[in-house]
Amino acid sequence: MKRNLYLNIQNRVEACQNFLDHFQHLQPQYEIIDTINSLNRITYEAIDAKLSVPSYNSCAMDGIAVISSHTILASENHPVVLHPQTDYVEVDTGDMIQDPYDAVIMAEDLIETDDGYKIIAPTHPFAHVRAIGEDIVTKEMVLPSHHKIRSIDIAVLLSTGNSQIKVIKKPTVAILPTGDEMVDYHEEIKDGRIMETNSWMFVNLIQEHGGEAVRYPILRDDLELIKRTLLKAVQESDLVIINAGSSAGRDDYTIHAISQLGKVFTHGVSIKPGKPVILGEVKGKPVIGLPGYPLSSYFTFDAFVVPLLKQMQQQKSNEENIITAKITKTLMSSFKYEEYVRVKLGKVNDEIIAAPLQRGAAATMSLVQADGFCVIPENSEGVNAHDLIKVHLLTDLNQIENTFVMIGSHDLLLDVINDQIKENSQNFYVSSTHVGSLSGLIALRKHESHCASTHLLDEKTGLYNTPIIKEMFTDEKMVLIKGVRRRQGLIVRKGNPDHIYTLKDCVHHRFINRQKGSGTRVLLDYQLKCQGISGEQIPGYDHEATTHMAVAVAVAKKNADVGMGIYSCAKALDLDFIDIAYEEYDFVTYENYLNLPFMKSFLEVLKSEKFHRKLDELGGYTYEEIGEIYHL
Amino acid sequence: MKRNLYLNIQNRVEACQNFLDHFQHLQPQYEIIDTINSLNRITYEAIDAKLSVPSYNSCAMDGIAVISSHTILASENHPVVLHPQTDYVEVDTGDMIQDPYDAVIMAEDLIETDDGYKIIAPTHPFAHVRAIGEDIVTKEMVLPSHHKIRSIDIAVLLSTGNSQIKVIKKPTVAILPTGDEMVDYHEEIKDGRIMETNSWMFVNLIQEHGGEAVRYPILRDDLELIKRTLLKAVQESDLVIINAGSSAGRDDYTIHAISQLGKVFTHGVSIKPGKPVILGEVKGKPVIGLPGYPLSSYFTFDAFVVPLLKQMQQQKSNEENIITAKITKTLMSSFKYEEYVRVKLGKVNDEIIAAPLQRGAAATMSLVQADGFCVIPENSEGVNAHDLIKVHLLTDLNQIENTFVMIGSHDLLLDVINDQIKENSQNFYVSSTHVGSLSGLIALRKHESHCASTHLLDEKTGLYNTPIIKEMFTDEKMVLIKGVRRRQGLIVRKGNPDHIYTLKDCVHHRFINRQKGSGTRVLLDYQLKCQGISGEQIPGYDHEATTHMAVAVAVAKKNADVGMGIYSCAKALDLDFIDIAYEEYDFVTYENYLNLPFMKSFLEVLKSEKFHRKLDELGGYTYEEIGEIYHL
């Protein structure tokens, strides 16, 4: 076993700046293209007008072109009659004004007579005439260098006689995916194989940042092959990305390939996710080794490839799309690493709230679900709950302001609600975060959400939800929006091969549990207590998952033999189910939130037949009272 | 002469809402495309995971996969030695964990020995293992309906087994340019002809808003031809735009074509520019007649086509990109019309300042130069100078915050400075507005700009700039940045056919003047006074232009015979020039602005050889002291 060592762990800003400085001399090339196809391209140099606009004296109104000196005597008491040809010609907007005519009178100011038009006021030279060059004169600058061309620019470029223009040539970026375990998305996936998807994300990111991507076929972990391909790539492209093999594992050849053919400036950067970045050079071309985890590759692309692409196109590295938000949880610093934490955002009571998502580099879905990310600096104390932090937006701010924030217990039906609200209205979005019933209510109390989904059993009364809400919200007017009754039970493999029929049977099998504070955990613990079983007796009682589906898939894939969850998840994965209890899965909100526009949209969905049909499909739900509102 | 009447002048919001409601039933179609090509497309329906991620229990670290029960006894005092195969296998991140192994120990925690690895702490099942479905489980939702796909989504779609997806089909938009006077951009432009450029702006705007544009060849003003083509277009497309002929002129056939083949809902909307809009329907398809002036067509496209395109793609009509800025001038309301006023933006002293540009519908350059626009409501009192107003951004806010705002006197060299600052630095932008020297100083005093360009002669002392600055800025520390000495004189046609040699000669010829408050006007009036000539003696003394180039082009194109201006403009248009005076064209700013980063960039340009070479090329400048700073 031979593992590489990181050459040096560098600070991100420093590593990036050194890298950019090293390639400062790479001046962009230009190409000449048709202006009509130049949207979003960057001007190579300032573009001057080749024609004046307008290119002749032109009529600014519908009416008549006149000789202004013939109108001087006109007044209300002494109207003047103008005769065709000798005094005027009819004109429409845009027509050329030719000698001897030098002014235009609007149609509205004319009185028709048998032998011409009567006017009651004089006009003067150039009245209602757009003089040559009024808009722009030949040789004046239309657009400066390094300007990103918009649709409106295209019209003006054409009208100033620039039908072709010099633009900065798109930098070409070669992407070399590597890895013995990698298969292409159209190939069959077998156990132990991983689908190569990063390269396609890069292809699209490169396109978004003005580059042209060339994706090479997946390379096996073979140093000579990687070196050969790298040499070819630096010849064919302006920049090369190798992914992955940038780490220090046994089959990580990127560092060797680059250092043997050229120079490595940086191996390892103190960011998380993303540490194993390589910044180097081969034959004068920049070569970047990006790590393999999708999140690491995304953030390192953003941190190193984007600034280089911008520099190569003479574009500013922008600091836009950063907003201030209140963080809901304390985030410890990773000390040695600057950390990128994904957050979900929502606007509650006029405050933008950022709820951190999973922190692992492998949690790709956390980036899809994220509305933005914040950066926790290295060597810092982290951030405290309720601190204001800077968030880099990944979605429109506008979307965030129209997002209905639901934090609480997980159920498959939340996905359906999310989708149906989106389908019914182009205006609202749903952000649902699954932290369990109790944490959901706490978030609602802290005004970090608009609504909590909950199924909490009060052991004393045997009632669901209402007792705990009344206990937690003593001063506020709250409402309970009825949701569904759902079947909770034991999820076991198809055919129940382990013959698990009761909670007692669980002591002989590998259990998978839900996290503390979740309604399902409360229910399980209540049932265990009733039956005199202690958690310690159950193998895997400490093995926690955060959603019903995660429990179901653990059983399906034999990571566990049994777990507690809802019927619909067992059904979705074709597992067997043993009923334990019915429970009330409801929604809680502040009374005054009932007027929020997306709350209305939410209630509409709850009551819709379409939603009920979907619940029947999922299975295990009854919903007699769904959407009913109880003021507590 | 037969002119149409507007059917009804409607309010924009109402007209648009009625139109959108009428086509509410047009549901989008879908198409199935390869996920790798789906950037910026809109999901047609919710997309579920077809595969769990990870699809097997996988190693989260480089190290060894172990049987956790074999590690239970390990401690610092009693290390356990693990043996290959019986106790462990070597693994790298991403490798599959297979029975009997159930946990991973990181390479960092291993001590190498002769017969295996020594460990000093136990591990537990699933330690450093990414369990099947940890990221997402089959059947969970990856993306909701109507979601715009980003690069990161593409990676996740692929990894969840969605290599093809259903997206909303792009609405196809037919563009029918019309007009006898129109020529294509690749054709020769003769006097009286206008280049057809709007359609190309539409093509690109449609692309930006997710549609697919089909531009038809330019149609002559022939009702039957327009009708035939319109019928073809509604069959081939989802939406048809006719441009122009939407007004009430003699050759405006759009209204007739639509009303004869279908229905007109709206003809005329109370917006300015843009009144002559037609909203109609032919064979169930929406048909929109847009006005011909580029600015009118831009704003009406934005007001009517964009919302319809969004509705057709189930996308929200967004109200994003609106900021608050302080307006520099009082803007009267047009009363009957809602008016779109273009503004230049800049951040001065932490306040975003909006300076209105020309208001005419024909001033296309004003939209290219604009950073945004504000809307002055109809039936309102307008806005007062220094009011805070809402501005719709046309550029990045970030760009505005890095913009060096120069307001003052015009010179061709400002374009060069603008371009060279842009070329030297990717970080700064220049916004220069030409209002004349005096207005420029007033703007600087009101903190509406960072710098004023000025050449104001003090009649008493015969000195340039310094006296008036001291008079206007009594309490502040100001600096004068030396610019150029430039030649001012009379601009006449090549060969001086009218034999104009002195100001006295101007009384016999058509003069073109500069606006009041401009340095050139002050100089002219001073010279006239010295020579005992009154303005009234000069024909065209009241015919004003706002830039030197506008004066030069008026002479070149025979709108006037003579005007006063700078040498470089005469040279640019190959005109003759009679020297009248040298003048000092300088820059003024507050002392503390010298530290602004773009001010440094500006001073660098002033002193650069590259800039001096360009001045020599333009001609008529000397610049011994350029860039020198005088504290006043």
C-alpha cells in the first residue's frame, strides 16, 4: 500500500491567487463572429459606430413634412393653409426628410381642408425631426472592451453597421474523468461501480461560465495512459481538468502525472469539502486536479476553475449574489479547514433564515436542496445560532421570498405537497427540512419556519400533537391543520424471512432506529416501555437514520433486519409491514400565518382530490379531516 | 391619407392580465431529452430517484474495511493487531464494503506492523461507511415539477438513474418583421431605408426567456401578404410577433391583419415608449403587434411577451432585480402614460444614484448605456429630484458598485478612458454622462458623481476651471486632476466651401450651437461678446446639440454649415477646422475620493503611454501635465 502525501496544505485564497498570477500572461484570443449570434459573448475590444443613427434626417411623427419658413405667420387668428408639394408632403414616422422640407407637423395638429391642411401655429427647423446622428455618430464608441453582450446590444450593433464583431474566443477546457470503478451513465451499473457524473456537471458549468468543454472518455487508473492523455489534452485545450484521483489514495495518479510532465503548485487546500485539489501546469497550460466527491468537485470548481475561466476571458470575478441571513444552528469551525456549509433559506417574519443541511462531502442531494452556502472560516470559533451570516445564493432571492418553510417530521407526502404547490402556482416554492417532530416545533417557536409537521404522542393523555403544542406555545395563538392518520409499524423484508411479528421479536434481530426527537422514536420508546422492553436489549437501537425511507432502504438492502416506520415507505420499496399503531400526522402554524399567500396554496393542495388520489397510491393513509383548522 | 384609430388605450397591467388569462388554458407540452443537455430547461413533472445513492454500502475514507466485532477490545493500553483477510481488506474511498466487513478504519488511525495493522481504539458497525441510500433512496423526489435545471442538478439526475428526463417543450415564437423601408443588416443601406434590427433583438430575448425563435423574412407593407404569412405562422408556432406596423399610420396593416383573421383584445396601451401595442389572437394562438422604435419594442416585449412566455413555461413572472436608488432630476409624469425612463446608476457615498438618460423612444443608445430603468406611473405627480425610486436593473448590481461615475463635459477621450480602464482592470466600470461642464460640477456638489469633467473659462481672470471650482466648493477639500489642453474652433465642411474663417462669418451661415451650461457655449458667448456679436445675429444660434460629435455630424451632413467644437471631432469626421482658442479640459473630485480604487485606475490610465498614443491619434490635444493633482 503506497499512499501519496499532500505536498502542502495551502490556504484557498493564497493558492488561488498564486495560480491566477502564474497564468496572468495568458491573453485571450479573439474570433470574428456574426453579431446576431453574439449573445453573452465578450467584446474583445471597443466597438465604434460604423454608421450614424439615424443615418438621415428622419421623421419622428406621422404627419406632414413642411418648409418651416412657410409656417412662420400661422396663428389661431390667422391660420395658414399649406398646399401639397409646394408646402408639404405626407410622411410617416421614420420617413426621410428631404430638401426643401426641414420640419414635421404632427397629424394631430392638422386641420384638413379641400386644398390642403390648415395650421394655427408656426413650426421651426428640425421640429419633430430626428437629425442625423442624434442617437450615435460614426466613430463614437458603441460598446467598450470586455463587455458581455446583451440582446439590446445586438440591435444597436447591427444598426451602427457592425454586422460582425470581434469577441473573446471561448477558452476550451478538457475534462479527463478517471477511475477504474467509474462507468458512464448509459452503461450498466453493478455493485462496486460508480456512475461518472461529475464531468457532465463540469461540462455544463463550463458552458455557464463562457467556456467550451471537451469531455474525454473515462480513463482507467493507469499512470501512463493518464500522462499520454494529459499531454494530448494540453495541446488541444486552454485548460485541463482531471477528475478524480487528486487525493492521496493508492490509485490516485493525478499528482504523479502532473508532476512528471510539468509542475505542481498546490496539492491540498484547507477547504472542506474539497481538500485534495491539485493546481499545476503542463507545457504552459493550467492543469487542475479536482476531487471525486460531487460536493468537493462542485466547490473546488467554484473556487479555482471559475476564477481562472473569468481571468482568461477578462471578466471580473464577481462577489454578487451574497445575502445576509440568520443561521438557525450553531456551526463549529473545522479549525484546520475553511468549510462550505449548504443551507436552506426562507423568509420568516421579514427575516431571511438559513438552516444548515448535512455537512458531508458525499451528500450530493444537500447541494440540490440547498438555496445557498455559507463559508465558515478556518481558525475561527464558528458561528453561533442566530448569528447573521453571509450566504452565497444558489437560487433566486425572489424564490426564497416566496418559499413556504416547513420544518418537522418527515413523510413521503411532503414531496407530493411540494410538487403540487409548484404545479398549481408558479409563484410559490416549498422548502421542507426533516429534523423530527420536536425539533420542528422548536424551530417554529423560534420563528425559523412557517409551519411544523408533527406526530407527537402525549403519553399522559394518549392524544397526539395538541397537548405538546399547548405546552410549548403558551402565549401565541396557534392553529392545528389536520393532516393524515397514518399506519406506523415494523418494516421487514418481503415475506418476513426473520418471522418478526412484535416488538419483542426485535431483540433477536438487527434493528435500525430513528433519531431522538422524531415522533417515530417517541412512539417506539412509548411502546417499548408499555411492553417492558429496554432499548439496550435491541441490537442496533443506536443505529439511527433520519427518514422513514432511510429506514426502509436499510432493511431492503440488509443493513438491518427491522425498523419502525410508516406503511407508505414499506410499500414504496416493496417490503412487508406489521402494524403497531395509527398516529396523527398534522401541521402546526401561527394563526396569523393563515393569511400568507402560500399558506392558502398549501391548504388548497391538502383539500384537493388530486392530492387524495396520490395519498391512496402511496398507501397507509386515511384523511377524513385533512385541511380542517383547529384554533388552539 | 387613411390613418387607423386606436381601438382603446388600456392600462398596461390590466391589458396584460386579460391577455394572460385568455391564454391560461395553453398547457405546455413536454419532450424527453438527454439529461446531459438539460441545462436551464424546466422539469415537466416531479422526477424521482430510479437508483439509490449510494447504491451499495461504500467506503467513506481511504483505509481498511474491518469486522467491527474484531475491534471491540482495542484500547491504548491493549492494542489489537488486525490481520489481512481474516480481519480486514485495504479499501479506498468509494469502494464497496462487502460481507463480512461492516466498518472502515481510516488510514490515519492505523499503525503498520509486520503482520497487519495495530489499532488502539474500537470501531462500531457502519463507522465511515456510507450506507445504501444515505444520500437519496429510490422513489424519493429528486426535483419537483417546473424546476429550472442547474449544472449540479444534472449530476444528481444522472447518479439517480435519470439519464433522460421530461422537460417542458420550448414555446416556438414566430417573428414577422414588416415594412417597405426595412432592409436586412447584410443588405446595402440607402437613404430613406432603415436597417431591420428589432427582430434580432427579439430572437435573442426569446432565447434568454426559454423560447425558440423563428425569424421570417422581412414582409412588405401588403395586407394580403401579411395575412397569408400570419396564417402560416400561427400554424407553425405557439406565439406570433409582428413588428412593426402596430401604430395608426397609413401603412400600418398589423391591426387589420389580426382583426380580419382573428380577434384584437387591445390596441394601444398607456405606456411610453410603447403605446402602439396590439394584443390579439388568431386561430387560438396569441399574436402580438409590437411598435417599431427599438426602445418601444424592447419595453413592450418586456411588458407583454416575457410574461406570456413565462406563463407558457409555467414559470413565475419575477419581480427580482429591483433596487432602490436616489434620482438626480425631477421627472414630470406624462399623465396619460406610464413612462419607462432609462437611468445610469452609480454608488456615491454609499448611496445608489440614478441619473435619467434621454427620454425619447428613438434613443436606442440610451438603453445600451442604461444600467436600469424606472417606471413613472400614469396619473401621478412624477418624482422629485432626490426621491428614492425603484429601478429595474439591466446590469449587475455588483458592476454598479464598482462603477466610476463621471458627469460633466463631453470629449471623445472619455470613451477611450472608459475602454482603457475596462481593459486594464476587470474590476471597474466607467459611467460617463454628458451634461456640460457646469451641470457636471453641480452634480459633483450634490454627490451624484465621483468626478466632473470641466472646461469652464472664468471671464474675469481668463483662467480655466480653478476659479469656478473654488467659488462652488467653499467648504470642501477639492482636487483638480489635470487633463488636456485641446483646440476649440469652428467646424466646417471639407475644403471650407462657405469660406468661414472667423466668428463674424457665422452670421451669414446656418450655425449649430451647444447647449447652455456647456463649456463650449461659455467660450463661444465669451468670444462673441469680445467681438461685439450678439447671438441673435447668428442663424441657428438656438439650434442646440449636446456633444461635439453631434455638432460635427450636423455640419458633415449639411444640417448646419458651421458649429463650434473640438479638433478631434472635426478630424474624426474628416471636416475642416478653424482654431479659435486653446482650452483646459480637466477633472475635479473631492480629495478623499482619491483613495477610491477606481480613481487610482483612472489616474493610471491618464498617465499611461497607451492613452497618450490614442490622444495623438485623435488629434488636437497636448497633455504635458496630464494626471497631475492640484489640491485647491
